[in-house]
Amino acid sequence: MKDIDKFEEECGVFGVFSKEEIDISHLTYYGLFALQHRGQESAGIAISNKKKLSCYKNMGLVADVFDEKILSSMKGNSAIGHVRYSTTGDSNVINAQPILCDFKLGKIAIAHNGNLLNISKLKEFLKDKGTAFQTTTDSEIILNLIARQADKSIEDAVISAIKVIKGSYALAILTEDKLIGVRDPNGIRPLCIGKINESYIICSESCALNSVGAKFVRDVMPGEMVVIDNEGIKSIYYSKNKKCAVCAFEYIYFAREDSIIDGIDVYLARSLAGKHLYKETPVEGDVVIGVPDSGIPAAIGYSKASGIPYQLGFIKNRYIGRTFIVPSQKIREKSVSIKLNPIKRNIAGKRVIVVDDSLVRGTTSRQIVKSLRKCGAREVHFRVASPMVKHCCELGIDIFNKKEIVGSSMKIDEIKKFIGADSLGYLSIDGLLKVFEKNEGFCLGCFNGNYPVK
């Protein structure tokens, strides 16, 4: 479940290729289940039995879309799966992935995490060439660009297609006899490789490898395509301009705490962010609490650095639907209080320091402060374990309107007043880079306006 005061990431991909007799459909199901935090609108699996591809997908969570009967009917030696949160294309079953099509190369399926910037130009080009589109996603554009190179090998066709697309992408592509993973030249979206015995896996996060008992091998590098078939795995670097600029929000909010992305432990990064946050914005208080889920490691880090005790501040209702789908703002704000319930005995009469991973729209933050005061907090000091968000993103995050971002039009004192806190502090960009222990290799565009792709 996601929050209305957060950026939303697009989706998660999972793929497996095996030469052994293993239960591919159930393996993919559990992999997608571990990636559910990356997208809750739809889920799907495409599977190959070496002779043909088949696909099943629908709207809803992984556990709602698939049951034992469906999974048992999906037999094969390779598969790709997808969980979706829509940024490009409507939230509709026609846009659920993987997308499966039949071309001269044979059947091919694609699952995509990211966002294309030159979607309009490419779509017009393809329409002029007679392409008819079945969906409104940019993923179908990539698939049709591959199909136009049907006289080439699948590897060459994929490279020809991705050389003309511009934006962020981590792709899982399935043919009758190959599994292909592709990461964009800037590595904005994560993708990694794992292995179970002689079976290879590609997926958005290493937490999915852990969930299926696979061993982490390595990350797919920026500008790299990996091709897995009966001969094993081979690597092709299709871009000379590769330079890692992974989205910083993967570490701040998107990724699950037990993942490791490009060598950085997500939980440790969030905990260190809390420690640096205290160094930069110290405040006296009686208790430190975190906003579930990704704010909790930062709150623990803040507590350790300050010596102020950490307490569980909120109980999270994990069964409520995502708050941003509620139609009116009044009902939307009410649903925040249904989702997060303060623990009064840990708050009443105390100076509370509440730590969250980020602050984008400010709506949820305001409701959180209000709920803490209602529970009797003497003071509420709000701390944000990331820099101030000031800019929109077109690389796979859902906010495209700058007016939605409070940091784009308000100064810190104005935001403090807007959310109703006694004080407000953010982690600086320099502080965030200290968390990562390096000064480059990240997209910080939503903080400073400098994006690796424009």
C-alpha cells in the first residue's frame, strides 16, 4: 500500500530461465509477491514451454490475480512476470503486463519498469508505418520497435529498438527460447541477476531473489543487456555512454529494506540517513517515532545518533486500499487516519520527533501531525530523511504537475506552518551523498532539477 504524500514508482519485473524441471509459474508468483510494493494495480505472468508463449494477467494484487488452478495450468521452462503501478497509460486491464505479441521473430513478451521521454515521437513514427496499438503504455512502443527489426536476431532487434528510445527502463523480455534483461544506459531503474542451481533469474530487487531461495549474482550494469538461454548467460554492452545514475528514491522509499541495489544496502542507507539527519537538524525531544514503513529505519538511526529513545509511534492498517484512489480530498485525508493510528501511550504529554522518509505533497504529513497533537503530544518536530523535493520527474514517477509539490513553491517555514509542526528539518543533498558514501552515480533530479536524461 502506498501513500498520497509519496512519489509512486512504476512497477517491478521478474524473469526466470531454467534447464531443469522446476515449477516456473509458482517461482515467478513468489518473486512477484516479493515485489508487490513496487506496484499494486495489476499483475501478470508470461510463460514459455519452448514451443509457445502464453500469458495470464489481470487487475489487482498478485494473490488476487493468481490462484492454484491458474498457476498449475502454466507449464514451461521460462517466464517473466510484472507488477504495475501506472504512470504512462491508464489503470486498465488492457495495460496490464507482460504484453505478448506474435511477430515474424515468433512470439515475444515484454515487462517494463520505467518511463520513456520520447513516447509521442516514437508513437507517431510507428503509426505512420502502419502499427496499430492495443494499449496506451510506452512498453508496447518498445515491443513494436523490436518487431520492426524482424529480419535480425532477437538480440540485434532489441539493441536496435533500445538505441532509439530515451528515458528510464529495466526490461524483462521473453521469447520461446530466451530470457533477456536490459537496463538503461544510466541505470535509473534497478535490475539484478540471481541463480538457483542452473536456473537464472532477473528481477528488479534482490529481495525477490531471497524470497525464492536464489543466490544473488550481480546487478545488471547500466547500458547492459543479458541474454539467457540453453547455452547459459552472456552479456552485451549496447551503449558506450553508460554512467550509473540510479534513482535516489530507490534507497529513500521505493525499494524494500532487505534489498541491495548497486552494492548499497537499502536498510543501512535509511538508518544512516537518520543519523545524518540528526547531525544536520538536531532537536530536543522525549521520543523518536517513525512513519511506517520506510521512515522507521531512519527514525531508528535518528534515535541512535541523538540518544533519544525510539518508540513505536503508529500502527499501520495493512489491509486498507491505497489512499490516493479515494475520489475527494476530504475523504482522502480521512483515510489517512484509518491507515495510520498513533499509539497514545507513547505520545501523550511528550515532545515527539517524527521521522519520515520524504515529504512531497504534504497532505499526509499534515494529518500525521494533527493526529499526534490529538493524542496529546506536547510538541511535534517533523524530520525528513531526504532532501526537499522541488521538481517533477518524467522518468517513471507519478507526479508531473509541479503544483502538487509543496517544496516547489514554499520555503521551509511555510511548509512547517502548512503541516502544523513545531519545527521541520530535511536531510541535505550533501548529507544524502554521505549516506551513499560517494558523490556520483545517482539521479537527484527531483531535488536539484538535474536529470541524467532530458
